[in-house]
Amino acid sequence: MRFAAIADIHGNHLALEAVLADVRAQGIEQIVNLGDSFSGPLEAGLTADLLMPLNALTVRGNHDRALIDRPFEAMGDWEKPSYPQLSAAHLDWIRGLPEAARIGDEVFLCHATPQDDNTYWTETLSADGIFHLKPLAEIEALAEGIDTPLILCGHSHIPRAVQLSDGRLIVNPGSVGCPGFDYDVPVYHKAQAGTPFASYAILEKTVRGWQPSFRQVRYDNHAMAELARRHGMMDWVSALSSGWIA
Ligand SMILES: [Fe+2]
């Protein structure tokens, strides 16, 4: 069994196109998507048109939920530019997404954690907003009751693999379309991939267990940074241009 995991596309259709081409070049046909596919100042509609025909097993992220659970006026900065680009069919597709999914006895998928869609599973914040690896016991507490050897999550936008003490492996493939962001809850912090590339992971079941391989794909990130600039979202401009929040 060998497949690709993508996450946090955030409306970046050029990054998604580049990732899909790279996935095909690796001879991989099965793709799973860990959510947050559309929100941001980019191309939500074009992204939906690319994504929906893939029929990839997809879970719903917090930003996908924010497109369907509140009126437009109550939406945040990331939803307001993307919502008007989505058709009724796109929104229906989002409404039909599950919060979590499984592939047989092998793989569990969720956007952030099994309990909720808006908690970093493997990262935590220090009081001064430094984003770092969470203590193992806290990561394991969130994995209670998940019995698959491979667990996939997104949300933090940081590619990472964490092995639990019983051998279960949590893999975050990183973000296809948004390599960094800043956020002020609960304290101001930055998540930064450190590269502007489109990130995803290939997962392969081997005789020794699940093998993750992280892929970083170059694409025309400056074109997408320009689009963010037109929306006046300078944190996006910085992240898309460099992978860092200036
Ligand atoms: Fe998220």
C-alpha cells in the first residue's frame, strides 16, 4: 500500500497542480486530503474544481467548517476572500465531508486531532509564542483510542513525523499551499515551514512498518504571493514568497 497525503491547500491551485503532477510522476494513484482546502486570499474556486474530481478521501478542517457554519458577515479574514468564489456545488461538497476517516485497520485521518479540528496535535506554544514539539505524553493522550499503526493529521502546516512509544506513527505532511501563518490565540505565534515549497508526504507500508517520505515541490509561488498582495494580506505575501513570516 502506497499513497500520497496532502493537507492545508488553502486555495493555492498552482501549488496543488504542482503536487498532483509530482504525485503522478511518482506513479501514485491514491491520494488522501486532510482538509483546509480553500480558505485564504487565493483561488478557492479553481482549487475546488481541481480537487473535487480527484475523489480523494477527504476530511473537513476548521477552515472548511468556517465556510459552512456561519453567515458571511461572521466569517474570518481567510474565509471572506474565498467564500464568494465557491459555488453551491462546492459548498455542498464541503458539507458532505467527514471530520475523520479510516482506511481499513491501517490508517486514521483527521485535520487536527481526533477530538477537535482546531488543536495542534504535535506542536505546542511556549508563553512567548515559540512553536515547538509537544511532550510525547501529551501527544499520546490525544491518540487514545486510535488503534491504527498510521495516523495522519494536518493543521499546523509543519511537516513532521512523530513515533509514539507503542510504535504508532503520526505524520503531518505539511501544507500544500500555505507555508506559514501567524495567529494571536492563545498568544501571538508564527508557524513557519522555512521554505516556500508545496509540501506533501508519501506513505508506504513496508515489512518494517509505515515509511513516510516528505516531498517539497517548487512551483510559481511568486504568482500566488502577488495574488495575496492584491488582497492586502502581507503575512500571506511573506509566507508564500519565502516560507517565513517577516
Ligand atoms: Fe487548520
